[in-house]
Amino acid sequence: MFNKFNFDTIYDKQNAITPLVVMMCGVAGSGKTTFSQQLEKKGFVRLSIDEEIWSTHGRWGIDFPMGKFEEYRREAENKLRQQLIQLIHGKQQVVIDFSFWDRSRRIQYKKLIEEAGGKWMLIYLKVQPDELRKRLKLRNKRFDANSFPISEELLASYLNGFEVPKDEGEIVVEN
């Protein structure tokens, strides 16, 4: 899926003194988890809200009502934020497998990373809406932490609310 991307762009930024934190950015279905898993194979610690919710509460709409998702998302993010700070202090390389759909949250995390002693890299996975629909149609048939069902209406709200990074130091990956 990412055979055209040169991962050395990321690996070359790693060092033992200042941990690198890769912030994934993209709409559901853009490939954030697949990309993150590539980094995980090279020693990055991957933090995922979806997987944290799955491990603590189960699957959205099946093990807990959809109305609880935002509460559980906040709970998971708070836990992972604390873990992120600990990992940076421990000189670990990290990849944050979140959507980072809004600029204010990206700014907040960049500041958090720098204050904890790390450096950040923002990877924006740009995918056309029709391709997202195809991917999500396939993904919605899976049953795992990274495949909660996304309806056309929910995708439309994600696309309408997504703030594309611009002049934020992002690396854009056409996917």
C-alpha cells in the first residue's frame, strides 16, 4: 500500500537523545493503521485510541452503545496521552495512530511532545473520497479493533469536519 513512500524519511529522523513521535493524520480508511504498523515493525511504539477502546470496552455498537463512544474515546485518549509522555521520557520512538482531524488538536499534541522532550513529525495520508468509500465498504465487513462500522452519513460528517493540514510541517502522502 505504501510502496512508493520512502520510510527512510522517518527512520533518518530517529535518535537516542530526542525521541521521534510520528503523528498520523487522515480520515477513517486513509491507511493510518497500516502505515503505523510499518513503523511498529521498526521499533516504534504504536498508540491507538481504537485499540484502547476495544481492549477496555469492546466493539462500538455491539459491546457498548454508540452513544458511549465519545466518552470512551476521551477516556482512551487521556490514558494514551499519559502513556505518550512516559514513552518520550523513556526515549522511545512513538507513532500516534489517531486521526488528528482538527488543527487545534495537532497543535496541542505538538506542544505536548516538545514539552516532554520529543520531536514530532506529522504524516497526512491524503485519499480521495471515492477510494475511502471502497476501503470502508471492505473494512466494515471485518471484526477487529480497527474496523468499527462507518456509514455513508458518518463518513460525510468526517469529510466535512476534517481540517486538512496546511503549512503545519506536514508530510503529505498520496494514498
